[in-house]
Amino acid sequence: MSKEAPPGCKDPFLVANAGDGETTLSPREPRGFGPGPDRAGGLWWGCLPKAVATVPLWCTCLLGTGSPARSVALPEVRPPQILLPVPVAMATGRLGVEETLGALNAALGAGCPVWFKETRARHLRARDFLAPRRALQARFEDGQVPEAVVHAVLGLQGPGVAPVLRCEATPSGLALQLQRSAVFERVLGSVAAYAAPAAPAARGPRVILHCPSLRAAPCALRLCQLRAVLVADHLAQALRVHGVRVSLVPAVRDPHMSTLLQQLRVDWPAASEPVPTEALWSRALAEFTSAGDGGALPPGVLGSVCLKELVEGRGRSAGYDPNLDNCLVTEDLLSALAELQAAVQRWPEDSPPGLAAAPDAGVDSCTVVHVVSYGEEFRQQKLDLLWWKLDDGAPLRQKHVVCGPVKVAGVPGTLTAPEYYELRHAQVCKASALKHSRDLAQDPAWAETFRVLSVATIKFEMLSKAPQSQLCVALADGISTKGTKSGTFVMYNCARLATLFEGYKRSVEQGLYPAFPPVSSLDFSLLREEGEWLLLFNGVLPFPDLLRQTAALDLTTPGLRMAAHTEMVCKFLAQLSMDFSSYYNRVHILTEPRPHLFGQMFARLQLLRAVRKVLHTGLAVLGLPPLSYI
């Protein structure tokens, strides 16, 4: 990819959020891509690994200039070789942040993206999107935006583009506000399109997710290995909902490990018999080198294979450790290779029926992603090279997602995964006993709730940071619904929503409220509270894009390591729960049973229906069921 800035872009980096400080637009090297036409007229698949603020949309939109709308084609951009794309369904009919940003950037003419979406409540009081002043100065002389461009922005139309109310120059830059009542109507009139990922238009690529941590004994599974397991499981869920065919390796044979995974609500295959290794053993026998001066091999070692040639050739360009030389082959190593080999040859046909085959559906389209803890990376590099050495059909594309260390505060020694689960479960039971003034742990009606809360606590703790970063766990901290970033807090707000709708249902049965009217008859202009727009604009509207970003894997990054974005869903659900909690504490949803108040009540209930569906979908991607009470 060229490192030169696009025409009209003078600054090497554009600070995106004037009041946010979290996102930077890089015009020289865009981080993500949306759907667009290729030169052959077909569709290519793109990915969004960071923020939708960095993503232009290549499409055709309508620009209004005061005269009849004219069709303007955005610049044709040839996408880079994204080897593991995420299928993007076209013509969903929904509004999109990504689509709106693309159209806004196109209205400014050729050049790098400058618009970004606001997220903070204090900025959303006055604007929804902003083109920062510094970015406009780089695009236009003296930073003065031509009047014709402003008129074009005001008249934007097109698939997925949100309607614009006003666009005006401010000290911060060009500020834009949407027609909010129209956006409420479009989104809340079709909640299902926003609360679930878009259906793939074609059968997706094939990915093997390999998590070597699952070969450890469950009683010795360390927290850094547990983190790798949870990352792999969440990544598999996110890929599958976007049509990617995923095969999970290794199949678990230890019944105690299967029990632990069931406790943690990790969906992983099990097997009773090992995969045969005879073919690999024969090939390894031909590759064994002499034992050297030492004579005898260590106990359990079948032989030694030289990897130096591979390291200096293919391994050097792929980013393998140059110190890799010999690999001591054991039965366990051959068994691991046999499982990977079998996974390449046999694929689960779990894609929805009726999808077109992917254009690269051959054997070479297989991609292997090894999700490893930081202590397992060196051994996994050896296994990669040995696979290439012993199997001519081994996939060429292998990448590592390396999970950083887990530091436990205040606990001497090593804490295992089963001990960690038991500790969190005990804390959940203790917190409940304090809240309800009695021990509910033995009550069958509450036992499952406590198990779900324990797993939610663990998953949010392990998945709320980028997997490659170090994670610090404070075990002394108790479990509370007041901790706004915890899984317990998200579950608590799911329960509050369930209680709200159960309360409405009872009131209808008692004759206090009428039945819910058709959504098309609701007046969404009655949604004027600041918190209502925050829930829609930051929660419901961008949710499909967030799911796509979570599943995006860019295999073109140099080196062996690859970033995964498994922290996004947890962070999103925690923030959405905070916004809902603030709104719910401030606004009385179920009003007095007076007819003149019903219109606003129904509009608010429809908004909270959408919030509830988004929360439930996000929890499902994490393998967690919603709770109706805590």
C-alpha cells in the first residue's frame, strides 16, 4: 500500500475527535474498508478493525445542491489484499454510521477522510458529526468550506445515509446534526435490522482456530491460558455470525476439561479418540537427524527435525524467531499436528443454506489462526514450521493471536482456572446473601443465576482489554452491581429491562394500559430527552458495525502476530448499560395511566425494546444468556 497521502491531504495524521482524544485518522494508511465495487463489477469483502470514523465508504450517493439531486460516484479505490474478509450484506435498508461518514467525506471532494462521529453526551447536545477545523484547513484554503459543499452536505441522500438537518461552521469545525426524529423512526421501525448482524450474501472464508491451551490439564490451567481459551471462543462466535466457517482445534478429550468449559459456557467440541498419527510419523522418520554428540535422546522424544532451512527461508519473511533451529518431536507434538491436518481436510458445513460459495473456496483458502498465551508462542512457532516440514498440504497462511500475561494482585503463587471460577462464584453468592439478607446459594431457582453471574464476571474481566495487552486481575474486589464496567452490572441492567417490560405486561392485563400499538403509528418526535438520543446514536445505530469490527481479522499485517478485537463487545455493552442506567434512573418510563401520556410512553418503550435486543445479541456473542432477575 502506498504511504503517500491522498490528494488534498496535507497533514500526516488528523485528530478525529476534538473532545475525545481516542481516535486518530490516518490518511496515509487506512485501517479498514467497507463494501465497494471491484474492477470486475463484483463485490469484495472488507473489514473494519478499528473505528468506523476511519472508514470511507465506496459507493454512489446523491448530493443535493439546492437543485435536483445529482448522482455523484465516489472515487474508485482498489481494496488491499484482506486475506480474511468479513462478508458484508448489501441493500439491508438500514441507516449506517459507516455509510453516512462515507457520503459526508465524498461531499467534501477528493482527499482523505475528515468527518467523525461524536460519542460524548456534551458534544451530542449540539452536533452528531464534526469535520475538525484543522482537517478543513488542510483541505481548503484558509479553512473556508465553499458554500456549494455545505449545500451538498445538507442534501445528502443515498443507501444507508442518515438525513441531515443542519450543517454550520463553528469554532471547532464544520458541525452537522441529523434529523433526529426521522432517524428514530427509521431505526426503531426496523429494530431487527440493527439488533442482529447482517446476513452474509455468500458463504464466508474458512478459518481454523487453534487454542493449544486446551491441551493442558484443567487442574493446571493458568489464567493466561484461560484468557486464550475465552478469546478463541469469543472470536469463533463473532466469526460464525458473519458467515465465516470456523473449525475449532483441539477437540477436548479430558472429561474434566469438558466440565470446566461447560461451567464457563465455552462452546468447544469434544472427542473420545485421538486422531491417527501414522502418516506424520512416517514422514517425520524420514526427516529425523542424528542425535549428535550426546547420543541418546531425552525421554519421550522420538527424534529431532532440523528447522533451520525453513526459518531462513519462509520463516524469516513470516516473522518467525531466527533462533529456532531443531525441533524435538514427541507423540504429543505429532498428535497436535494430526488434529490440525484433519481440521484442514474436514470442514463443518454449518453455513446457512442458499448461500453462494466463496470465490476462493479451494483448499488454499484455509487460514489458521493460533490463539496462544504469551508463554506458548515459541512452542507454537516450532509447531508451525514442523507442520510445513512434514505436510505438503499445510496451509501457507498461519497467524498468531498472542494473549498477554495475566497478573493477579494480592494472591501468592499461581491461581488455576478452576480456583478462579470457584472464587468468583463464592463472591457472587456472598454478595447476594448481603443484598437479600439470606443465603440463596442452595435455592435451585437461584443456583443457575449465580453460575451465570460468575461466568459473566470472569468473561468481562478477561475480555474487556485487548488480548495482546497485559491484564491485571484484582481478586480482592467483591462482586457488585455498582461496578459500571463489570459483567454483573450489564446483567443487572438486563434484569432491570426485563422487570420494566414485565411491569408493562401486568399493567396491560390489569387494564391500566392499552396493548402496544403498531410501531408505524408511534410518534418518535416525542423522544426529546438527551439520554434517548444517546441510547440510539451510540447504542442501537452503530451495533451492526461493531459486530463486524469484532470479527475482522487483517491477515496482511506484517509479521507473525495479528491483532484481534475481542474487547469491543464487552466495552460496548458496559457503556450501553451505563447510558441506559443513567437514563432509567432519571426518566419515569411507565407513566400514570392517562391517555395523553401514552404516546411518549410507547415511543420510549420501543426505544428500550431496541436496547434490550442489542444487549441480548451482544451477550449471545459472548456465550451468555440474559437474566430476568438478580
